[in-house]
Amino acid sequence: MTAFEAAVFDMDGLLVDSEVLWHEAELEILVPLGAPIDPAAARATKGLFVEEVVAHWHGRSPWSAPSVRDVADRILDRVGTLVESKGRLLPGALRALDMTGRLGPRALASSTPTTLIMRTLEHFDIADAFDVICSAEDEAYGKPHPAVFLTAAQRLGVDPRACVVFEDSEAGVLAAKAARMTCVAVLAAEDRGRPGFGIADVVLPGLQDLDETWVTSRYATREMQSPALPGDR
């Protein structure tokens, strides 16, 4: 069993409670354009590029103007404002960053564009927690394609198989496993039972439930079998 040498984190919905803010921004901006988004339903486009999200709803109910790019820019700006006005770090986020940071380098690999990544990380004063920050906007394909995770591993100088990924979306879990990385999935209540999470190596209800003994032991040796962890698969 390959030991961990680095940790790779998603951002929205994992470290920051911004998934609900993305949903709020999309309702504010897309519904008046005719997008048939159910305000009471979970965000169906979680983990995708913002332009993919806008294109999805444009395809469902086309509007003549503004352009997909202009709408995406409006959503990005609105999400940034919402994060700064009422966003919060999720329980266990700082602990998980500290825990993994004491053991090896950390990367952030998100579908969010770099400008909003940096705006969010700087707002919470955690930009310096990461040795590498990667956005899937710089890749030919976004999650569930593994490109952003493979780029993060390359920039860290670490074999992808020696990376542990922390993710909260089905697309992110699929991307992590396609990159041959160990994946810890953190499930929001509305995502429980969704089939894409079944391939994660570990499933947790929150980062606050991350077992430090399990993490430390996986960094400690290439020979040791990892101890059982509630939710381990």
C-alpha cells in the first residue's frame, strides 16, 4: 500500500460552505433568465465549471442575451460577494489542513476559477496553507476528468498514487479515483446514497470526523495496513 506524501483539497463545499452560496447566486441570476432551477432541490451541477453550469441551463431553456460568458462572470462576482458577506469555514477544515500540513505538502485543486479561489482563500486567510493552488479552468477538461488533480501532483513533485484527496462532490470523487489517488469523500446530507460516492476509499459526514491516527499512519510507512476507520471502504 502506497504511503501518503501529499494532500489535495477541493474548496467549495469541503473547506468553505460556499455550495449553498453558489446555489443562491445561480437562483438570483439564472432563474430570471428562464432557467428551471428548483430552489428547494440540491444543486445538480455541483463540481462543474461555472460556464458548464450556465451552458447546462441555457441548453434547458435558452435565452438570447446576455452571453453564457457574461452570465458566468456575474455568477462568479456574486458568489465572491456572498462568500465575503456570509461565508464560513466548515467544521474540521482548519484541523484537516493543520493535520496534513504537519505531515507533507498540500495542494488545492478546484473547479472554481483562480480569481475566485484566491478571493475566497484570502478572505479566510488560508491561502498560505497551500504549496500549490490549481484551477480546472486551466485544463482542457474539468472534473470528473482527473486533469486538475494530476496537475496538482505534478506541481507538488509527488506520484499521484501517493496523494490523498479530500472531496465533497461526485465529480470530484470520480476525478480523484481516475487519477489513482486515495479519496476521502465528505458527504452533505442531501448527497448520501448517490452512486458516485461508492468508489471513494473513505466516506465521512464531515471533516471534523477525520481520524488523525488513520491519517498519520498512512503517511508513516509504505508497509503498514491502515487501521479501520468508520466509513472506510
